[in-house]
Amino acid sequence: MTSRGREAQGVASLSRQVERLRDRPSLDLSVVLCTWNGERWIRPFLQSLGDQRRLPDELVVQDDASDDGTVEVIRSMAGSMPFDVRVEVNPERVGSTANFALALERSRGRFVALADQDDVWYPEKLSRLADEFERDPILTLVFSDADLIGEDGRPLDHGLWDTRRVGGTLRRRPIVSEELAATTALTTGCTVMVRHRVIEAALPFPAELDHPVAPMRHDRWLTLIAAAVGTVEAVPERLLGFRVHSSQETGVLVGAELPRALALGISSNVLAGDGRRADGLRARSEQLRVAAERAELLGDFGEAATLRRIAGDFVRRARIDEHGRGRFRLFLEGLRDRSYRLDGWGIGAAITDSLRSILPRSANTGIDSGGGTRG
Amino acid sequence: MAEPTRVLMMNDSMNVGGAERVAVDIANSLDRDRFEVTFCSTRQGGPLVDTLADDVDHVSLDRSATWDLRKILTLRRLVRERRIDLIHSHGRGTMKFVALARATGAVRAPHVFHDHFGWLHVNRSAPRGLREALQRGVDTYLGVDQRLCDWAVTAAGLPADRVHLMRSGVDLDRFTDVTPVDLRDEFGLPEESIVVVMVANFRPQKDHPTLFRALSTLTEPERSRCSIVVVGSTTADPEYFAGCTAMAADLGVDDMLTIAGSRDDLPEVLGGADAGIVTSKNETGPLVVLEFMASSLPFVATDTGEITRQVSGTGVGWTPAPRDAHEVGEALREMLRTPPEERRAIGRRGRAAVESTFDQRIVTAAIEDVYASTLRSVRAGGVGNSP
């Protein structure tokens, strides 16, 4: 596209953005719940929602074409819930991220909490997170830690953050930097509450999120946008029971599974087939570029520049895989330009890239990355 | 008569800024029968040196870093020569410098630290170096925002009884009986338009884009009734300024804007305005809200900072959510709809609120009490950490 074309598109997008401002939240607090074949879990979740100390004004349900009794259970309980329940069923399955986009579009609250069908919320969850927003108007997204619970609802004696290896960082630095949000999956949707204007900036979800190698889920996208156009805060309390079970779409690994999966993830990252890994890095780069455009539209020029810089870092890392010669030089350039953060993730990426830049290319081909770490 | 307490007021520099202005106002207004003041900039001087009272001596240390040991010796000499009884530092850089001077034994005077940190929206961590400087090098912590006080207790680990909220004040004399600038005449603005002044250097934190987006939500008749004059440096961040002007043009609101640049006659400029506006992303004050009220102006100010929080809902202005163009637009619209006599009444209420709560003399009296209690505690070997 020519620069004039881009400019024209920018103005058009800006107008759309301003236009969207006219459709404003009319309620205080919404909960958006996406469901799919969750008949087994939905009842305890809805009960925990009804027991909240601060009740929502509405529950927006978006069912992704369940073929079990999920919707019937919800409709049967809706009349007894102390708030408005609005159920919509997709004619065909669209997937979790697209389903959340539909649900978020329908939400009308100033604050919007995201919910999964299989969790159990503690009574103070909504009030605790909403209080953070009331207390500090600069916050755009807040999220908490969670207890892991088993299929039977019993605690597994693990916390979500620590299992995902983000607990130390989030407790030390409760304000999530834009860089961290851009490079690391930190949030899990059901722990998140977001201010409506972040939804306005995040929607529509760009097509770039739906990438076969490096998809970006709705929670990560919202966090990225919220950090780029505002302030994201981690609340260290565990405000819900996060159910771990075999049929969930995004889960966590506990006990002996975790170190095994981490080792597999690291080794598969180092040895992954060139094309696949480079594709993933380029996809991430594109996702960040779209986020940068959204930030720029709202006038967050510095934040947009930061996202573009990190997107460029991802491209350079992809080129380490793609280049025949000079790969180690590319890695050194990355070090020089401080492309790797001085934390566990950054150091891990640097080690991976350094190894991949010196491994013979023949060793880098044909080895599928297999299943990496989830989330 | 008892000997006056000798106070060393310290900050980084004397460039124009909110924290610097507060430090100067306190230095100028301490009771001269009880206090003697020396002002020390640990890095360099600046234009605000000229605004210090005649009896306040200014010294510049020109330090290059917190660990500038040579300058610590200079500070030691200054404190000894002037027989300083108490140090009042502003800004975290200078606080750490003073804390280090105390840790090395170069300085023993009790230390009151006045925290104006305005980056809570991106950083609420308390790294070890900062925690230790606060815990071991500061006797009394003054936060200009309740969120800072909360941070000092929960993140930095200071005992709650050493932490005090100290809202900023304004020197009312600067805004009394001024000769207003005729802004319509100076900038060629329509006679019938409502002139709204935004006081904000072109820096990202001031979030001009939210104002522009808010203006774009106004209807054509509303736009024609409103002229925005933006006062503030355009050179502080040239890229940001360029982005702002391009955005204003894209949104078609540039014809409503007059960029006036930096002005050294702010009280007179505000005297010639009909209203004020500030749309910052995050502030701990902001002082400009007090300046609007001192100038008897109704205002729109995003709900961020201790001062805005205090006056929110008291009928002196509109306080929409920060970064929310729709809410800012709504507030502007409501202000434009307000009849002139009602706007003037709002302005008068603001002036009365400043006189009763935010007059610098009231704030300074509270600070004098803090000095007295700090000195008492330190002498009694109580809560203070002074050697």
C-alpha cells in the first residue's frame, strides 16, 4: 500500500474509532461468559456468580454451538439469577477467541469481567477487581491469581501464576509493562476484568490473531491492547478456583507434568524445524504491528513505537532461522540492540537463538516442534 | 526568641515543573520567624531560581549521579557550614542522594522526603535500592497522592506512622488582581467563542490526543462555540508534538486549536480565559487544577491525581475518566451548555475551595507541623532513622 493509501486508511479507521465512541456502555458491570459443551461445569459456575458480593448488572452468554445441555441449564437458571442474563447461541462453532469477540461486542458494562464455564469464583472476585478500577481510574485491565482445583472441585495446592512461571515477576512488578505484555502470555481470561474502552480499542479482533503456528488468544490480545493504551495491574490474591481437567481448551500443567513439558518446550524450541519457528515469530510480529496501529489511532504514539520495535525484534529472530549465513551476526545484533529482556524469558530466548544461530542448518530442519508449553 | 530551624530544601533542578514549583512555594512561604531556608539543586539550576524569595539562598551541586561521592562531600560541607537542622528533599533521585549521604555518615540531619512520582501508571515496583534508601535514609515520607502513600507502606515497607499525605497548594497571590491577557485579540479568536485554556507541555503523559478525540465528538454548532488555547512547550518531545498535530488535522479539529507555546505569564493567560482543561493520562497533582481554581475558572480535568480527586463532585468542575475521549467530550459539551453566569459561579466556588483548602499557607503550616514532629521524634530517638 502506498503511504497515501495507508494515510487514507488511517483516517478512515480513526473515523470508525470515533464513531464507535457513540456506542457507549450503559451499565456498570458486565460478565461475559463463553460456553461450549460445558453442561458438566456450568451449574457450579453460575451458582458462584450468583453468590458474588458485588453482583454484575448483566451476564452476557455466547454459546459456541454446544451439542450438550449447556444452554438449557443456563436458561433454566437465568430466571433465578439476580441480574439480567442474555444468551446468544452461534449457529455454528467459531472457536474460543472469536466467540469472546462476539460476547465482548454485546457487553454494555463500564467494567467487563471475562468468565470460563468451568471455574468457581470466590464471592469477593468481582468486588475486589471492580474496586481496583474505582480506586484508580488510570487502570485499564486488572487480573488476579487463582487456585487450581481438580475436576471434583478439590484444591490442588497450586496457584495459577506460579504454575505458569509468572508469579515472581507479577508480585515484584504489579504494573505490567508494555514490553512484558508484548512478549509473554501473562493473563488467563477468567481472571481478567477490563475497562470498556479497551474493548472498543481491541475490537474487531484482527485476522492476524488466528495463526496456525502462533495464535494469539483473546485474553492475551486484550492484555496487549490494555497495556498499550493504558495500565495493566496484577492483583496477587487468588480470587477463583481454576478447574484443571482433560477437556479444557487452555489448561495448565501441574506436578511432574510441568518440568517435563518445560524441558520439551525448550528443546523443541531449539530444535524446531526452521520454517515453523520462523513462521511463528513472524506471526507474532504481525500481531504486534496491528496492536501498534490500534495504539497509534488513540494517540499512544510512544507505546506504538515500542510495539513496532519489539515486532522488529521478532522478525530479526525469524531471520536467524531463515538465513543461510550470518545467523550468528544477527543474533549478536539482537544482543547489541537489547532485543532480549533481562529476565527468565528474555534469557531463555537469547539462549535459544544463540544455539539456533550456530547449529548446522541441517540439524534445524525436519524436526517438528511438537507440543510446546501451553498458554 | 528561639533560634530558627534551618531547613535545606533540595531537588534535582530548578527547571519549570510541578514538583519544582511546589518546592519553591514551600521555601518561599515557610514562617520566617521560625525557619531559615537554603535551597539546593543537586543537579543544576534553572528558571525557577528567579522565583525564590530574596532571603532564600540557592546553591547548585551539579552532581552527575546518585553515587557522585565528590558532591556528597560538597553537601556535607554545605550542611555543616549552614548548620542545617533538617533536609527536605523532593524527587526520588535527590532523595537517594541524600540517603546515601546519610548512609556514609557525611550528613546527619533528619530527612523529610516529598514524593511527587508521576509514573504510577507504568511503575509501582519498589526495587531493593529504593526500598533501602527509603527505609534507612528517610525519617518522614510525604506523598502528594494517596496512591503514593499506599505504595510507600505496602511496596516500600515504610511504617504507616512515618507516611503522610501532603496535598500540594497554590500561592494565591500570584493569581490575585492580575491583568488578564486578551486572548481573543492576541490569537484572533471569535468574540462569541468560549475560550478554554489547556496548560500542558506536549509530552505523552499530558495526553493531548484524548482532547482531540473528545473535540471530534462535538457537533458542528458546539465546535463553533469553543476555542482551545494550548499553553506549553512544543519542543519537549518533538515526535509526540508532530504526532499530535497530525492527529488533530486527521480528526478535523485543528481549526479549533491555538498552540500558544510556553508562556511565563500563566496567571494573566488564565485571567483572560473562560475555562480550563487538562486531559492527562496520569498525574499526582495536577497543580494546574489549583491554578484554574485560583483563577476562578471552571474546568474539565481528567480524574487522576489527588487534587482532582479531592475536588471531584464539589461543583467546581468536571472530572471525566482519563483517556476516555467520550467522557471528556461529554464534560466539554456540558460545560459549553452551561450559561455564562453559572460558569462564573462555578469559578467562584473553585476560588473559595482553594482559599479554604489549598492555599499555600495552609499547606505550608501542615509541613511546618511535620518538620516539628520529625525533629521531636528524631531527638527522642523514636521513629526517625537519623544517626
